[in-house]
Amino acid sequence: MIHPVDRLGATILAGGPEHLRFFTDGWGDPAVLDGISVPTGPPLPIEIDWVSENVEDGIMIEVGIFESPVPDLPAHSRFGAVTRVSPSAGTDRMVVLMAAWNEHDARARLGIARRLARRGIGSLILENPYYGIRRPRDRGGQAIRTVADFFLMGMGAVAEGRALLATIRAAGLTPGVAGYSMGGNVAALISSTMPFPVATAPLAASYSPAPVYLDGALRGGIAWDALGGETHAEPRLRGMLLRASVLDRPAPDHAACAVLVAARSDGYVPPEATRALRDHWPGSELRWVSGGHATLLWLHKGALARAVEASFERLVRIDDRP
């Protein structure tokens, strides 16, 4: 049973204004589409220029700027921003929090990051390519106009998240990665490629973008006419989205430390897509919360933060095994 709030969101998306649509300019650059691949190999740390800091109730919030390690991003996304939220007394754990779909600022993740800081865990909140200050300057409304834009954004986020994990590890801290919805799928992809142990918390996450964009509420936001018509475009788009599937990658050694959270009545992320990810990662834990996709984020940030904390605790137990 889909939650009423999610059903309402799907109705608005399907029948709402044009600016809510995505892929309105079609498929985009064929070279980008032909070259879709999940970044792998040992990631290198990046240099972050910290430009501001503020302390609120024992929590330090800093903003940093970095040059992306992804050379083929468009000019508007070449430089990125990251917000660091950490206990002012310091921490030995740091999680990279990945962005959800259309999350152009850090407000939602800040609520989770502040809860984590009170538990002694720091966060790096990444602003994705095409999002926030990295969006195309000439575009109002939806920043993702082509399928190629979507993959540049998504694979860019994977590469940058991996680099941030390497940066955390180089600083002598225990690294983790988490995210909500699209951010959860990206977090799982990142974790599946890491050559060192990473605490992992995919929150309201699918194993691939395909079930979310084609089997959930977001399907109503696709500009099918711009792709050549739904009947012809759907199989091609599904095949492309499945190229970013965690199920196609071996479970990493640290998969058993992962803690997943899912909403029982999620209208955006099919629950079976989260179960498939859990089943692919032996030993991982899946926690169910009543409600839908939107209410899970609005009302249960504490549960999401506890899942991130639990993933670090599980990672420590795995590392301590004889």
C-alpha cells in the first residue's frame, strides 16, 4: 500500500507544470551515454579549501570548495562544495552524506548530520554536480534536462564521494558513506567499489536507479515525448539505468557492516528493490519503518542517524575479528 503523501506527490509530478519534468531535452550527448561506467580503482584524496566555519551548540559547521577529480564534467560543475558538520571536540569517524534527487541544498542532510555530531560522528555533505551552485547557469527549473546530464551528475557524484572517502582515510579517520533515496543508491554504489572498509548506510535506497525512475512515482516526471515515446524509450532507458546496479558488482568484504532503512509504504523506491540490495550483501541489516518515502525523511531523521551510527559500530566489530 503506497502512502497517501507519496501518492499525492506522484499525482502532482505526473500532471504538474513542465518545469517539474526531467529529460525534456532528450537523450543528450551520445558519447556520454556510450561511456557510462561506474568509477572503480583506488581513489585519491582531494584538496579542500575551507572558506568558512561556525560553531553552534558544540557543533562546528564548515564550508569547503574543491576542484572535482572528474575531468569531463561541464564547466559549471568543475568546482564543488562540501559542508563539514562535526563535534567541536573532534571525532574519529566521518561519513559522506550523498544527495537525494533534486536536493539542491544541504538542509535535509543537515538535520541528520547534526544528530550524528551529537553522537560523536562527523559528516561531509556533498553538493552533487548539476546541483546548487553547480547547476547550469542558463537553466531555471529542472537542472537535469537530458539522460546524459543524469549520468554525468550520478557518476560524478560517485567519483567525488569515493575521493572524499579517501580524503577521510588519509586524515586517519574511519570513513563511512550514506545517503537518502538516490543518495542511498549512490552510497551503495560507492561502497561496492571501495578498496578499503567503509561503514555504509543506504537509506530508502534501491540497488539501481531503474526501479526508482521506471517503477515508482518518478516515472511520471519523465518527458517521454522528448525521448521518442514511452513505448520505444522505456527499454533503452531501463538498460542504461541498470548499468548503475549494485547487483552487478561483487559484495565487498565490508558489506556485512551495512545498515539499510526502508519505508513500508514507499511510493518512490519499491520495497523489493531495497530487499534485493540487502539480499545481495550477506550479513547486512535492513530496518523497516512505517510510513512512506517523504514521511521517512520528514519524521524519522533520528532513525536514519541511528542506522549510520550502527554501521560504524558494525564496521568496528568486523575490524576487531581475529
